[in-house]
Amino acid sequence: MKAIRVGQPAGLDQLTVSAAERPVPGVGEILVRVRASSLNYHDYVVAKGQLPVAAGRIPMSDGAGEVVEIGPPRSDGQPVASADFKVGDHVMGTFFRDWADGELTPEKASRVHGEHIDGFASEYVSMPASCFTRAPRGYSHEEAATLPCAGLTAWRALVADGPIKPGDVVLVQGTGGVSIFALQFAKAAGASVIATSSSDEKLERLKKLGADHVINYKTQPKWGSAAKEWTGGRGVDHVVEVGGPETLAQSITACRMGGHIALIGVLTGMAGNVSTVRLMAHQIRLQGVTVGSRTQQLDMVRAIEARDLRPVIDRSFPLDDIAAAFRYQESGRHFGKICLSI
């Protein structure tokens, strides 16, 4: 079978196509023919070498495909998770191998696909069945591959941790996968959405997706105040904060008293100044978000099916062109998700 491996030293030019033996599923495992993956910022920093991984690591945290083989039963007759699946089922992976439910702990966060353990840039993977959930009914493999990281991050930020309710106002930043999923989930929940971008063309596309108000943050650098003004001075209920230190101050400005900021991204850096007095005085809840659990992923799938939501996919690349896909990602020209077809 074919797989992509990260070189040493890492870099986009060091991603190599290699041959590997097709794995054999063990007890409690399922063998999945991977058909698609999607690019996330996490995958990008792994490929660039900004997040060190073992030599030869197979990257990509997202993967979707179909079950082609079920591992053997336990010798003691006890049930195994692989019994939840059958050959032919369409499935998608989970970001964390060990976070089934409950709160995230250091132990549950210790094995991320594509970083600590091999990921989904491979034609076949054999993993414990607990590393998968079913894909939404009617979804293509590429559509399903957009969900385990970006989709679930947005779901947890607004639904599991929000919790969002009809009539709320949500502020989303930019046109990446998490932000567009957040817009879609917010609208499905009956909320209003303010969206930002530096591109007027992209802002028009955001309006077509349902954004109620859009702000060009290049022409309106104090976009936090502009967002608050649009709410009549009350402020927004939720901010999906993907920028990090250089955007957080504006997010705080946009928030209502008692509002919620889901801190997801580090696109503008790893550290910076924070107005702690404003967080305190306005009783704002700042919640870090790193994807979500398997149970939350199952909840998200049910909601997606109930509302017939579809991800926005910008374009797809063949697996062999993974470096070109990452270069397109770093260009910032995309709107929505970038996929790999395997």
C-alpha cells in the first residue's frame, strides 16, 4: 500500500511517498480503506517541522473511508468495540485515540493521530474500533474527512462548551474550516452570526452562507467595537477565536458582559498580552478548546443529519500532491476545507 511519511529534517519538500505492508487488524481493531483526509493547521505544523514528530511518521489527523475487515473476537468471548461496525460501513477517525468521553486529561490527550502515532495519510489503517465513528449518512468520504478536527472543534466551542441557544450572537473569524463550521452550527441553532475577513469577496460568500453581518478587519481594524455596535452595544454572546494573541483583544471588546470566548487557534502566535482586567470586569469566560471527544463527535453527527448540514470544501488534491496541498493552505486563498483524495 501507499503512505506518506514525514522526513527528517521535516519540511514540505521532505514529505515522501513510500510503500508499506497492508496492516492486519488485531483483536478489537478494524481495517479501513482510507479514501480521504483534510488539512488542518495541526497537520501543517507537523509537515513543516514546527511540531516535532518521530522520523517516518505518517501524518494527517483526519481520515474517512470504509471498513474492509473486522479483527478477530476476544478469546474469552467478551464483546469488543469492533462489533459496532461491519464491512462496508463508512467511518471517520477521531483526533484523539484515547478520548472517548468526559473531560480531557493528559492521558487522554497523549496520543494524537498524525503526531504521536501514525495518522491517515495512508491507503489502509488498522486501529481500534474506538478510534472511529460512523460518518453522516449520505456524506462523501471527502465531506466526512472534514469533520473530526475542524467540525468537532466548532461543535464543541459552541454546543458542548457554549452552550449556544436561539437568539444568541456569534462572532467568527476568517474563512477557514473551523470558522465556517461555526457559522453553520450557529445558524442551525437559531443564532445570528457576525463574520470577519480581509477579503470583500470572501465576505460576500460568508453572507451567502448565512452570516447576518460581515466586517472587513483590514478596513475596520477595530472590528471588536464594530461588532459590539452591531448588537446595539450589548456585545456578542460567543466568539470563536482562531487568531490568538493579536486578535484576542478585539474579541474581548466584542463580548457582552458574561460572554464566552472559545480560544482555538494560534495563527498570530503562541503568546501575547491579555487584558485580564477586562476579562474580569466583564465576567467573560475564556475557554481553551482542543477538538473534542468521541462521544461529542457522535452527537455532532446526529445533529448534522438532523439539519442536513454540508461542509464547504474549497478543493481536493491527490495524496501524492500533499506538499502542494499544504502550500495552497499556507497561501490563505482557500475558503473552507482543503482535502486529500486517497
